[in-house]
Amino acid sequence: MRLRKLHLVTDKDWQRELAIIGADPETWDRLSLKCRVVVFSTGYLPSTAANILKQCMLSGGADAIVSRGSVSCRIKDTEAMIIGTPRQILRGCASLAGQQFDLPALAGELRDALDHFPLIPDTIHARNKVLDFRKKPLIMGILNATPDSFSDGGRYLNTDDALIHARQMVSQGADIIDIGAESTRPGSLSVPADVQLGRLLPIIESLNADCEAVISVDTANAAVASAALYAGADMINDVSAMSDPIMARTVAEAGVPLVLMHMKGTPENMQDNPVYINVIEEIYSFLEERIEVAIEAGILRERIIIDPGIGFGKRLEDNLHIISRLEEFRWLGCRVLLGHSLKSFIGQLIHREDTVEMEIGSHAITALSSGSADIVRVHDVEGTFQVLQITRALEYGTSG
């Protein structure tokens, strides 16, 4: 007899091995309750409630990690982290029945979370075009019609040059062309609406006639968004997450997708010593609140795309932490965009400032994040397309 240790990480890994064995197709539904470890964060609970939660989870074979000060009730409240297989956590939930401190309600939330991962549609309609996420991530090609962007400032300020580059990116595999007329590099200042539109409208109007890709406009100004949508843009990418109070209504009335991004501060001051206690929690809470504002304004959740804002008011360690935990943001029930391309933190990691050398690092992040990101926003579309061909082949075990 030959014993071999298997390395099964994803659901697809498990299902492939089960198929090789010839197991019943329903085996995975039963097995997944036993072999996957899941982790939930509860937010703050009274210390007494946290201790009860811990004991109930331990009784089911799971665990609840709480602050050591809560055990003796030296502190008033604590966050809790629940860890276990789905089956263990469900047994712990049964023990929470009849307890105080709203713990039965928490048990109900845990059951729902285990039964129903937030359902995100496979497609998003962007006017007469469709973003199809069945083979994710999609590629968003960056078109900076600006004189001062970090990587390509001035290169596509001329309309003809911008159109040539946009059409080239589409031919290379871009699903979305994201056009910006206002630099958001650290230290940059806002650009008046009329200046933005002077750069944007000729590009949008020309592309609108024959562009197969979705035309996105990168702006935080509702007046710019409105004019761009009227000219033929298909979606809005707002790095300020609707700091302009008119933006939500503008997008809702147009019925187009909207990207909401987290940024600590403004481009002018965002890198002035940004500090976080819990960067994932802060970004998650911010995006959760912004999603609710958008929904209240009439924007469908399925049309909202979220972006944790790599490089926007983030330190090196923050950016790395966000990328490694990107999958968690999908719990918000929206598609997730990753905008990491040529960001300065890559240069910090490899001790290089040349953007050509930083492109290799950008591709490495794309490959490693391809299972978590739904859209990657990049400068090098051709290289990204090749990277994703490889990662998809590795994921699905086929070149098709």
C-alpha cells in the first residue's frame, strides 16, 4: 500500500479528486461540512456574552477567540473570532439557543452565513454591453488623458493618441476601458469639470461608435459623470465613493454600474502618514456604508463594484494585507476590483522606480489575486491577458 499526502486547497481541487475516485456527485456537499475551516468576525460583544459564545462553540468542536481580558471580565467588551468547520459551528449554534445577550440571533446569522454565501450575479449589464464574470477576472485597461499621471502623464493627452491606445487595449483583450482626465497620484489637486470634459468627451464620443469594451469614466465629479454618460460612457469609477452628493442620483438615473473605492483622505493628502488600527475592518465598514447609500439612492447592488483602494492612503504593509485578504470583501455581495498596477508600493518591494521594472511585480500580483479579484485595473493589457491565460489554465486544468 502506498500512502500519499494530498494538497487540496480549493473546492475545485476537492471535486477533481472526488471525480477521479468516482465518488457520488453529492459527496462534496456532505464532505464540505467536515473539511473546510471557516472564520467569522462578530464585532464587539459584552465580555460575558463572549465567554458564553466561546463555551458554546467549544462544545460543538469549534472555537471562539476573544480578548484575554474578557475571561475575567476586566474589560467591558471584546471582538470575537469564530473558527471551525461548518458542521462544528452549526453544533455550537445549537448550544446558543436560549442564551442571553442576543446570542440566539447571532446563531441565526451564522447559520444563514453558512447556508447562503452572498449571491453575486454572473453578469452586470452596462447599457447595451455585458460584463461577464464567468471567467474572471475581467481586465480594465487604464487610459490616462492627463498631463501628470504617475506612470504615463501626458502620453495620451492628445485625443488621437488616446484613441489609438484605447483601441489597442481592446484588441489585446481589455473588457473595460477606464478613461480618466484627473490625476489621482499622491499630492495631485482636483481638476475643474470643464477641463475634465474637454479631455474626456472627444475620446468617449469617438469610442462610442465602435468600441466593444465597456467604456468607464474615472471621475469623482457628478457633473462630469453626467456629461460623460450622455456622451456614451457605460459605467462610472468613483475613487471618492460618492463624495459628490449628486453622484448616486446621477448613476441611479442612468442605470449603469458604479465602482466605489476606499480612500483615506484626498489625493492631495492621502499619503500624509495614513494610520489604521484594523485596515481590513475600516475599509470593509466604509464600503458597507457606501453601498447602503448607493442602494438607497436607487442603484442596484448587483451593479455596484467595490475597490479597497490599493495605494490610496495606504502604507506598504496595508497594501500587502489588503491584497492577501481580498476575498473577504466579496462578502459584501458585490464584485471586487483590484487596482494595483504600477503602484509605488511595488517599487518599494523591489527597490526600483522604473515603471517597466514595476510591471513584472504588477503581473505577479495579478496572478496571485486572480482567484479573488473580479476585475483587475492595469496598464499593460497584453501582458495581463497572457498572465490570466496561464492562471485560468492552472485553475481549470485545461487550456480551453
